Amino acid sequence: MRTRDHLAPHGVGIAFVMAALACINTPATAAPALQASPALLAEVVADRSAQLTTIDSNTGAMALFTSAIGPALGLKDAANILGARGLSAAVAKELGITELSQSAHELIAALAAWQLADSIRRASDETLAASIAAGTPSTARQEWMNAGSRLPSLSELIRLLTEQSPPDSAQSESQARRTALLLAAHRVAFEAHQNALTAWWSLREWKDRVRQARGLARLCGTWQWTIHNHRQHQEQKTVVTFPPAGQTPPNIPLPVETVILGDSVYLRWENGSYVQEDSLLLVREGLKEAARIEGSFVNNTGGWGPITAKRTAECRP
């Protein structure tokens, strides 16, 4: 089930928080918004190299993400909400702050490992020794990068960096060590790039996930569904249950696609070769949210007509 919607005002919920955060740290004359793109990752690794080499904890990673790297990668909304103070526990839960923080930590850890690997890959024969000396991470940094980046090849690169080469080692041994080091650095850079991409998309799609959860919560519950098929001049009544997000009870038919945009709902049902599409509207009654549904359907057998529904039971986890 895939769901998207636009944030609707509800008390001091998501819409208020997002509106307030949009004003945080906004200068009087706003600069043009950066185009959000994962293609910026390599540029950020190069531009923020000095800052990335100093990070050895999640606290430092979060500070760097909210102040510099998040905005530089077109993730200003995520950076603003993670840098906000005073959010209530309920709002933090609704906004998925815990999961969002984890993605930010993983992104910075991946970029830090990528930067470390790049410093080795780009070193010449003459500068390799200096690059190793400068790039060898501290114990705290090693532990943080290993935990945050989850890169299988990182431990091997760190082992090679910290391994002491005998002073009288033969040239062939030195060349073999350099080759092994470069191969490990290439593997780390590749894996770090993949992890950074995954984390970037998770941060980029954060608002969509909030909207998805919000839309599903509004639709969740049991509805008395009435369908009138103009083609057959028949009326059908049925009970439709939408479970909480993430739950799929057995023997309950569910749409294969759900899209919620504000009060508008699109449902697509499939059963073998039969396909039906519903175009619906969530209707409020007084202070009650989404007490009724109105709209229409069309199917691939030529059927079409109106749909009305009334909520008969609230959402039950």
C-alpha cells in the first residue's frame, strides 16, 4: 500500500510545526533554494573534508548535519526539525524524529568513511605515508564510524591503516601493502557511497512518510460502504475495514494502491483480471474528522457509479 497526502492543519500538530520550522534561521533576504540531489554527495565529501575528519560521535554528527551538511544536500527541512528544541513527545513521535535522527547519523558516518577512503585513494606515492598518518582515525572515531556506517570493508581499511610496516621491508612488500590499501579504500568508498545514497533518500522522503502515516490514520477504521452501479442498476452494501499502517490482517481485502491528497482519496482494487478505481472525498461532520466518504468508482467491466460510506468503528490496532 502506497500513500501520500498533504499535511492538513490539526491543532498544534504537524502543519503548525512545519510552518514554524520554515521560519527558523531564515534571513530577511532568502537565498535561492538549493536543488536537492544525491549527486551533491561527492561534492560535500570534498568540500566538508576537514569537518568530517573531526567527527567521532553521534552528537558531533548531528551538529554537523543540522548546521551544514543537511542544508548543503538540499535537506533543510530535515535539518531544521532535527535542530528544533522543545518538541513535545507526541509531536516528536508523529514526526518520526527517532528514525529521522538515525538516518542523519548514518549519512554522516557514511560520508566520514567515504572521506577517509578518498584521502587514501587520491594520495600519490610520495604523499601516501603522510595521508596515512593524517587519516588514521582515533579509537573513538573508529568505533563511531564502524557503528554508524555499517560498512563491511571499513574494518579492513582501518586495520591496514594502523598496521605498522617494518622499517626494513622489501620494496615488493611495500608495494603489496599499498595495493591492498588502495583496494580496501576503493571498496569503502563504493560501499559508503551506497549507504549515503540510502540515508539521503530516507531523509529526503521523510515528509512523505509523515504524510503517509497521517493519511492512513484518517482512513483507518471500519466503514459501511454503499456502491450503486449505474450500468447494472444495482446497489451493493458492504463493510470495508482499513487496518492501522503496517498491519495486514488475513482475509481482509485491501486496495493495492492508496493515495491520499488532503481530503481526496484514490483507491485501486485488483482481483485477478478485475480492476476498480475509486475517487473519493473524506467528509467531516462538525468536529469529527473523516466521518463520511463520498465519491465514485469505475471498473474495467464498464461499471461506474457513486460511492457513499459512513464510519461505523474507529481505528483498532
